[in-house]
Amino acid sequence: MATQHIISIGDFDRKEIDRLLDHAAQIDNKQYDKTALCGKILAVLFFEPSTRTRMSFESAMARLGGTSLSVGSVDACSMAKGETLADTIRVVSGYADAIVIRHPKEGAARLAAEFATVPVINAGDGAGQHPSQTLLDLYTIRQTMPIDGIEIALVGDLRYGRTAHSLASALSLYDARLHTVSPKGLELPATLVSGLREKGMEIIEHDSVGEVIDIVDVLYVTRIQRERFPDSASYFNVASSYRITPELLTGAKKHLIILHPLPRVDEIDPRVDTSPHARYFEQSKNGVPVRMAMLMQVLP
């Protein structure tokens, strides 16, 4: 890679993604040095709530023999006293060998990289990017089918969903055809769509999941955020039309897999959990080997 930081999935070309996923597969098969990062320290700076991303990064570091430190919460760090993010990053760079950061403001991770003297990994910045999630998404797809040429539907809040943005960008490297299903006003950003089409990606918009269920190989579901709607009634009217149920899946391809970055609210019926199509809990588990591979890349 041209940089030691991982801020956007755009920091990778296809060969680099494939190489990292190959490495993750080796790790998944227990072919790795458990002391590879012994003596290394990872600073975990999460200014937004997180379960999977935070714990899987900490688990990844521990499995490689390293240690993690964190401030616990925003209220517990000096930013609550008015310290700038730049100063926080400067300080933390002196305590750790790498920083993984999640922040509610788009662009925060790139700002952190400008002031850090150690590698920075973006664990989600507002409605921007979430590269580690995209890498584990690709890894999960690859466990079932080749990524090249797949038909994939992105469902839910695609305007603010950073996981959808990163995944769509990555899939443009694999000749995938993209189907989108989202409420009015929550479509993929026009600038992103324009950029992807310039790269030759075919993007088809749909009004309902039912229109694509018999077409796609991968159904990538995201949470429709209630806070984007003026009232609860409007939210529930929309949300109910994007709910994945066993009945809806009767027309799906046999090899269809359903992914979700989690947490889910009610967009996937719990009855789907036992379906052979469900891969979202396995997807979450895959965060550990993928993030182990990422840490070994920035901390050689």
C-alpha cells in the first residue's frame, strides 16, 4: 500500500484486497503467529457506540499477542474539556503503535491520519467510510461464491449508511452489478453513483425487495434509521416494506446469502436466522480474522 493508514476502501487496489483476504483465510485456518504483535499497543478511540467493531479489533489484537488501551467513553477523555481531535491524536500517538478510530463526523479519520505519527485505521466516520467492515463483507461473500460478476442488492438507508458506501466502491473492482432498494430521500449519494458509473459499474434502482429477490446472489440489508423520519407512523410505514421474511425468500436463488452489518432492529425477521441464506452472524465473526490481517499489515 502507498500509505500505512487505512482510511478508505479506496486505499486498496484489487490485488491488495485479494491479498489481505487470502491472509485472513490463512488466519481463519489457524495459520498465524500468535506472538506476531507481542509488545505492540493498539489505541482504540471510539467516539460512537460500538459492539462488533470495537470488540473484534480488541480480540484481533489480543490473538496476535498485543494489547489494547482506550479512553472508555467521550465523557472520560479530554475532548470533553474542549481538546481538539488533532491534539488528542498527537497525544495518543505517543502511547500506542497504532490507532483505530470511530467518529461521528465524516472526514475525522483522515484528519486523525494527518496528525498521527503511527498508523490510523478508520473504524467508521459519520456517513463516510468503513473499510474494515467492507473487507469482512467481501471475505464473507468469498466464502460462498466468487465475488467477480455477482448480482448484489443494497437495501435500506443508503444515503447515510457508510457500510453501503464502502462496499459499493469495493465491488466496482469486481465487475459486480449493483441493485439498490431504499426509501425516497435515502438513496445512494448522487456523487457516489456518478463515480461508480464512470468506472463502468451498472447500478439499477428498485422500489421493493420483491423486485430483486429472484435476481440477486447477495442481499445486503442495512438499518433504516428512525431518526430520518418526521414521525413514528412515517417510519413504520416505510420500514415494514423493507422487512426480510421467510415468505419473501421463497423466490430467492438457492445460493443467495443475506448479509447485515448489524445491529438490526426489525428489518430482518428473526425467523430468517435459521434459514440457509442467513450469513450475518458468521459475517460478524469474520471481523476477527480480517481485522487481524489488517493489524498485521499496518504493524509489520
